[in-house]
Amino acid sequence: MDFSTPPGISDLLRRIDAFIDAELLPLQEANPDLFDHRREFARTDTERGGVPTQRWHELLSHVRRLAIDAGLYRYPFPRELGGEAGSSLAMAMIREHLARRGPGLHAELSHEASIVANEPLVLVLHEYGTDEQRRRWLEPLVAGEISIAFALTEPGHGSDATWLETTGRRADDGDGWILHGVKRFITGIDVAAGVLVFARTSGEDGRAEGITAFLVPRDAPGLEVPYYHWGFNMPTDHGEVTLDGVRVGDDAVVGQVGHGLDCAQLFVHENRIRQAASSLGAARFCIERSVAYARERVVFGRPLAEHQGIQWQLVELHTEAELVGNTLYRTAWEMDRLGGASTAAKVAATERVSMVNLRANRLACEAADRAIQVHGGIGYTRALPFEYIYRHHRRYRITEGSDELQLRRIAGTLFSLRRGG
């Protein structure tokens, strides 16, 4: 077993750091209100439902273009799409490295933007899309010209995706499909060119078979966004999406009719291993900053670091980070051995992906909370990034598969339980 650093990754990380220092830090210094204690107010357009401001979107788009020109953005994409086919292990290392630097334009928390693309839908369309879908949607997505939203969650159904209530039925004239339903927390719908909608077209509730994936244009008649959900962290791009008789052609189906959850499995497993790596990086950032502060801060005539009550809390977090990191890297390595970008490789590692997702996302929250405590009153303020990190990473204990869902998946393997839903 050898899950050492992939060839070339050390050089790539140095390139990434040099790019951040040369290109991104000056942009942050030129826009201080977008990154200091005013960030939520400067980034949020309260007049348009709390979505990101045009200024913030324009800055993120500019950074994406810089990253593409620097040869960084497309790194994880298949070679046929101009990428370098970055492995799961390489991407885990990159995502941890970016988050370990702390919040910034290189890996911006509030909009999940990254200078090394985190676009699982590229892999979905590459594996399941038709030639026409690749031309219309995949090529501009890879080029950073458009975004596509992902619509699985509903008001009554989140983790229990096989019970979703959105339906797709054949049009009466036999030409295409009619979609009805409501989707919730649809990230990025405010600027998306299209949205991947999952709807039941046949089969029984609770069964994976019978759910179909449809790629729907954002401006399709009958598709509306009545409001956005304001969250723990702002701005919001998590829209409520209604589908009232939305008509799409057969060319909107991604993959096979009735097997749309194959697309969802590829999407979520790719996302979850990367998200676990980001949470690990955020945790290490909090731990390292706390250790440094504890060495400097003098309490009762002694450095805070000399008090065992502080030492042991940070030692436990540090130890957990090492254990999570090793399991995460091993899991990513095994996914690569099983076939890399394929759905089969992702699903085969479900148990361990759930393990690292569960522990890494908890760790990020625990480390941010402890960093606030170690830093005292100033840690609680927005002058430091810990409260921001906590508020952002707290969502991943729900949105990337809740803690409870991760435990359920692990139990399914441990006890050889029948997987339903």
C-alpha cells in the first residue's frame, strides 16, 4: 500500500502558492471590505433576496479567469477536456492545502469558489452526457463561462432522495417530458445557465430505479425561484425552485431514463471526499493559529501554551487531524485504484467516504470553536476568521450528507444491512 504524494503535486502546490501571493492577495488588499469584518454586508445584495452582489460575482469570475490562464483551474478535469486528470488523492491534497491557508479568494467559503475547479458536474456530463449535451453544456462549463445548479433536495426530502416527490411524465403528444415539483437549497441557481433536476418518472417510492436526471435551462417556462433561504452564513445562493409544468425534450435526459441516481452518486461522492479534505485543512488552520497565539499570549505571567488545559485541547484536535488525514488519503488512493473518476470507484468506497466526511466536518467545527475559545474575546469577533469558518463548515454536517446519513451508510456496511434509499 502506497498512498504517498502523487508525482508533481509538490510542484503544483508551490505554483498555487505563488499564484495566490502574486495575483490574489493584491485583489484582496484592493477590496478590503469584501474580506474583513464587513464581508457579509459587502457581499450580500439584500435588495435581491440576499444573493451575492454583482461586484462579488464579478470578482469571483475574474479570479476564475486568472486561474484558467495560469493553468490551475482545469487541473482535475479529464485530459480530453484540457485538464490533467487530477486524481482523487491529488485533489484531496490540493483542497486541504487551500483550506489550510485560511479563507480567501483561493478557496472562498461563501460561494465555494476555488482556483482549482471543484465542478463534479464536469465528470457527470463527461461520463453520462450525450454529444450534444457536451457541446451545449460541458464545453462552456469547463471553460468557466457558465455554471450549472444541482437540484436533488426537496422541502420534504433531503437525505432520503429515493422518496423525492418531483415527477416527470411523458408529454401527452409523446414528445418530451413534463416536470412538476419543488426543489430546495439549490446552490448557485441565481447565476446558473441550467439546473440538473432529478424527478421520478417510474417505479416505487423508496427505490432508486425510476428516477431520471434532466438538464433544464434556467429560463425554461415554468421554472421559478420564488425566494432564497437566508442561512447561518451570508450571502445566500440557496434558492427554492418550483417546477410547474416545465417541458423538456428527450435530449434533456442525462444518462439513462430511470437511472438518474447514477449521476447523483458520482456527483456526491466526488464532492464529499473533496469536502472532507477542505474541512481537514480548515481544522488545521484553526489549530495552527491557536498554537501560535498560545505561545504569544501571556496569562498570569506565563505563556498560555504552558497551561495544560490549553495544551491538551489542542493536542486532541491535532491528533484527530492526523488520524482523519491518513484515513482520508488512503480512501482517496483506493478510489483511484478502483477506477478514478468512474461512478463504480466512488460508490465502492462509500463506507470510508462517509467516515472521513463525518469526522472531518465535525473536526472543522470543533477546531474553529476551540480557536475562538483560545483567542478569547477577540476570537469571538469578526476581526479573526474563526467564527466565519465555523458558520460555513457547520453546514457540511448537513448538506454533504448529514452526520446521521453518514452513520447510516457506515452501519449498512458494518452490519451488512440491505441498502434502501
